[in-house]
Amino acid sequence: MSQKQQKGRLRAFLDSELFYNFCHSPTAVAGAVIVVLVVLIAVFGPYFTVQNPYNMAELNLADAYKPPFWMEGGDIKFLLGTDQQGRDMVSAIVYGSRISLIIGIAGTLFASAIGITLGLVSGYFGGRTDAVIMRIVDIQMSFPSMLIALFLMSFLGRSIANILLSLTLVGWMRYARTVRGETLRVKKSEYIDAAHVIGLPNWRILYRHVLPNVFASIVVLSTIQVGGFILTEATLSFLGLGVPISQPSLGMLCNDGFTVLYSGLWWVSILPGLYIMLIVFGINLLGDFLRDEMNPKLK
């Protein structure tokens, strides 16, 4: 794509109704600001933290359980206090958010890739293929997703790869069902019939003509799914079945502080939990806006 075409597309987007409505929606702007800040903090935050909280050489047990700086006994060096190992909570939250975001985004990408492919195949070809895929979806969706994830992590063991596999296996069904429904609608269109007439292969029709027309639903579902996967990962890590200790996430930080939560050392567990809430809140605000804008029935 030439630079002139890129500028033309950018101008078309800036002049679009979607961008106009986004700029005039306080909740959408707030959600986007939160998401952008969270991503920037995760990417560049480690360059500004006072320590690498997972490098044991930088930790000092004498700094353990220091309260936030505004409380008695606090230290301005550790703005939000420290945990049982003397880790700065700001640093721990920044590093932990990187793992949580990577898992949320990567899990969504893997789950969507499988779900979209099976949804397209199911809706387009129909017949026995559709029946088999949809029955698998129905059976899997009859079980709570968290129960499946707990079973898989108990069986596979703790690692980022295993948690991504678990999230993929519990998340692809919604994509498959959504894309299948949209494909059933789109394949009745005249331009799909025209593509058949001129002899285009099925795979080309699916990925060049059907997929672009169901993409709006995929974007909305994926946005909300990222927040859901972050919460699922946090829950698994809190229960001790998530990421390994050497690569802790925000959920594991909550777990670390839970044992001392009722001893007055609230910041060790509460602050990471609040940051998880902030991340998911921002993602959901953005997802709600996209859902309203890309669903013509809601206009």
C-alpha cells in the first residue's frame, strides 16, 4: 500500500461516523485513555521503576511490609509500600501487568483464530460439518469455563504456555457460534452467489468475501474477551494454578497478600486487585462503545 493510499484511509477514518461518535462519547474516550495508559505503563514502566521486583539481588528483606508513603512508617521511595520480600508494589504491579496483558491479548488471538475458522466452516458448509461443530460447542458451553480451566491447569501444570492453551480451549466457542450465525446471514447475499458463478474457490470466498463482513462482530467480541481472559488468568493465579512463581502476574500478587490481608497489610493484595479492576473497566468501556456502534440493531 502506497503512502498516498495510507493517508487516504487515515483521512477517511478521521472523517467517519465511528470516529466522530468516539470523540463525542465520554465513556469511550475514558476507556481508550485507560487502555492506552495501561499499555504504556506495561511497556515503558520498567524503565522508571525503582527495582526489578523479581531480581533477588535488588531486594532487601529489611524493607519488607513497608506501608504506602502516606501512612506512618512509609518511605517515599516505595510509594505504594512493599510486600513480604521487600518488593516495591509499584514495580511489582508494573511487571505483573505485563504478564497479565500478554496472556489476555495472546489468549484472545489464539481463541479467535480457532473459533473464527470453525465458525466460518460451520456456517458456510452446513450439513454434518455444521452439526458436529455446533454439538461440540453446545457440550463445551454446558460446563462452566472456569471449571474447565481449573481442570486443564491442574492436569497440565503451571506455565504461561499452558494457561494460554487453557484460555484458548475455553474461549473459542463464542467466536465459533457468533461467526457461524453471521456467516449463515452473509452467504445468502447476491455477491456470494456471484462469486460462486465466476468459479472462485470456497477458501477464497470465505476469507475474501465472508470474513470481512463478519469482522465487526469479531472486533466487539475480542475486545470484551481480553478483559475476561485477564480476569480468568487472575483467578487461576490467585488459586495457585496460573503462571509460575518466576513470572508472576497481577493475580499472583493478590494471592501473595491474601494471607496477611486481615493483619492490616491491605496494600499487598488490594492494590494489585484494584489495578486489575481498572484494566478490565477500561477495556469494557471501550468494548461497550464498539458493540453499540457496530451493531445496527442498537442504532
